[in-house]
Amino acid sequence: MALAVVLTLTVNACQTAAPPPTGTPVLEVPDLDQRALLLLLADREIYEGFSVNKGLEGGPVLHRELAVALGRAGQPEGGVVVERLLADSDLEVRRAAAFALGQLAEPLSSGVLLATAADPDRELGRLAVEALAKLGVGLAEVQTALSGLAAAEQWERLLPALYRFDKRESLETALRGLEVTTGALRARAAYALARRGIEPAAPALRGLLSDADPWVKGWAARTLGDVGTGADLALLRPLLAEPEEGPVIQALRAGKRLVDRGEVAPSGEWRSELLRLADDPRPGVRITALEAAGSWLLDPEIGAVLAARAVEGSRREQQVALLALATAGDPRALDLTRRAAASEDLQLRRRAAQAAGLLGADEVLDELATDAHPAVRVAVLEARLAGVGEAEEASRGAELAALALEDLAAPVRATALGWLASHPVVPLGTLRRALAASCGGDRVDLELGMIRAVEALVEAGTAEIDLAAEVFD
């Protein structure tokens, strides 16, 4: 909103300012008043008839910006206007309108979008297909709309947005796309297959681990970490020697997930690879290897590497190594956590709070709970709340949240309210006092969190609606 207001004030100032000296170049921006109104409309997410009509009176540039603004505004009333712009004489306006209809996601627009999907302009057709996917239109219906086009043209329009359709419905189409397309289009088919993976896609994903495209390898590896089996750990291992870092990182993460899910025991063959990659010159690979190494504990050599990095590594390496050791319950983790809690580095103290929560080190959490920086106190609160079981929510959880609501820092209070939105255990009176004590620029944010917390109490049946409303009086 600020940008629109500034722009509008600038327009008014320009209208009253003295003309520039003779000979000074003047930059003229066409339709500046109308464009400022459209910025305001989009920023405030409203439909306002005067601004829309002024936009329709303009030329192609203003029509295009009107379509974009109505899409961003997200108001159903804008759908009729955007559909009208979908028939504009200017191609760029029609493309903007197709994209905007996808943002609006109004089911009533599906008819015009289905007709537009087969438009002679390929890009417009692609945008229409993407919009239809956002509207939740079935893949079969979209394929029927495209059926009059040549097969190659159908793939050009369908594959870029295939991942947006229902993953089970699109499985067969993605597999077929892998067979009949090449290059960037084939990569799109692979992405659709891997984007929201399902177990029936696993055989095809395994085949993609040896694809020539490093992006495709990475996508396949990532998804096998979620839908694969223990046997896939051995299939992922060759990717650890890839020259491109993307497949290496995804293979490391996928291998860790397979081990953490209990699909397979930590592999000795991976052990040497993890030790090698922990010294890789590429920071992303090195950090990911340290993260994955935590799932191979308690291996003495890997544990020693992590313990050393927790002290002597880069800032990020220290954080990752500490959490890996704490997650695995390594005997060295507690002393290293105490050391990190005393660090001058803010991020390391935050990780120390996380590690202390994992280790159940209440004395470290007590120390960090008085940290001067709100981010550390937030980490402490999150760690403590994560350790609260269902049986303790009404007692220990309520005590922690109520105490956090008295913190002077808005992020700490917001964290407490976020937890209370799904754990309605603090009485209305406590929420009311917290709201009354709030002042300054963060009051709006606090009220939003408060609304969710109060709503949770009402839905749980622990507060009446009329009493809940009094919190905001």
C-alpha cells in the first residue's frame, strides 16, 4: 500500500508543481493516475468500480496492468472484467488475463479458459492450461480441450503445468511425456512425476537417476527419499560422485530420509562417501553431508568429524554439526551445547536452544531463556513447547505460553499465540491481559495472532462467542 500511496502523492505533486525550465527533458509516464489507482487496488486486495472503469478506458498497457491488478486483488467481482480482457485485441493483454484468471481461481471461468487452451498462440494456451490447473479442472477435461491440436503442440501446452494437476491423475501422462518428448519438455514431464511423488511413480524415478540432465537426477533422488524403499539407498549412492552439486545434495538428503524413516540401516558404503563429502570444497555439499552424517551416528569416525566441526567449523558448519550430534543423542552433544549457549554468535545460541530441547537439557534452556535477543528466547520457547506431550498441554504448555505472553518482545508473544491457535489451553482472561498490555507498532500483528488463539478456544468449546468478542472491546 505504501508504494501506491507514495505514487499517488507523487502524481498530485506533479500536477501542482511548477513547470521545469525550458530545455529540461521531461519524462512522461502515460496513464500515471490510473496506474496508481490500479496499484492501490491490488495492494489493498479490493474491487473498486471507478478504478476498474478508468482502466478499461485506457489502451493495451493499461488493460494489461488492469488484468494483473485484478488477479492480485483476488476478488470474485474482477472475474467478469478479466474474462472480458481475455478477448482483447492485444495479445499481451490476453496473456495477462489468462494468468490473472488463474490467480482468481473462480470455477465459473473454466469455460472460457478451456476454449482459450487451444488458442493459436502457444503461450496463451500454456497460460490457460496453467490457470485451469489452479482452478482444479480435471486433467482429462483439459486434454479434451487440446485434442484438436497436433500431438506435439498438446505436449507444449500441457507439460509445463502438469505438476499442478492431481498427482494420481497425471501419473500416466507424465510417464507418456517421458517417452515421447525430449529436452526441456521431457524435463517438465520428469518434474511433474517427481514434484508430488507417489509410490507408483517410484520405478520410473529410479530410471531417472541415470538421466543425462542433472536437474532430472536431482528431482528423482529427492522424491525417492519420500516414496522409495531401503533398496534405493544403494541406487542413490552413485549420485554422490556427480560433478554437479544438485544431484549430490538431493541424494544426500534422500539417503538421510530413508534411514530416518527406518527403511534401511545406515550403510557402510555411504560412510566413506560422507566422510569425503564433509570436506568437499562446495559449501552446499559440505553442509548437507554434515546434516546427513547425523543419521550415521553413532559411528566413531563420523562422530569425531561432527564434534570437531561443532567447534572449529564455519558458523554454519558449527550449527549443523551441533544439531546432528544432539539429534542422534551423541554423548559429546551436551558439552558442545553448553559451549554454544555461551557463544557471542546469535545463530549459534539459537541452535544451542534447539539442541538443548532435543537433549532435554533444561539447565541450558533456563540459561538461554534470559538471553537479551528475542530470537534466542523464541528458540527456547519453541524447544520447550515441542517437548510438551498431550497430557501436559493444559498444565505445562499453558504455563509456558502464558509466561511468553508477558515477554516484551513481539516475536516471543507471536510464537506463543501461534502455539495457542492449535492448543487452546490458556483462558480468555490471560489473552485479554496480554492484548491490553500490548502497545506500539506491533499491536496489529498481535491482534491477528490473538484472533486465531481466541477462535481456537471457541471452536474447542471452552469459550462462548460473546465472551470471546469482549477480548477485543
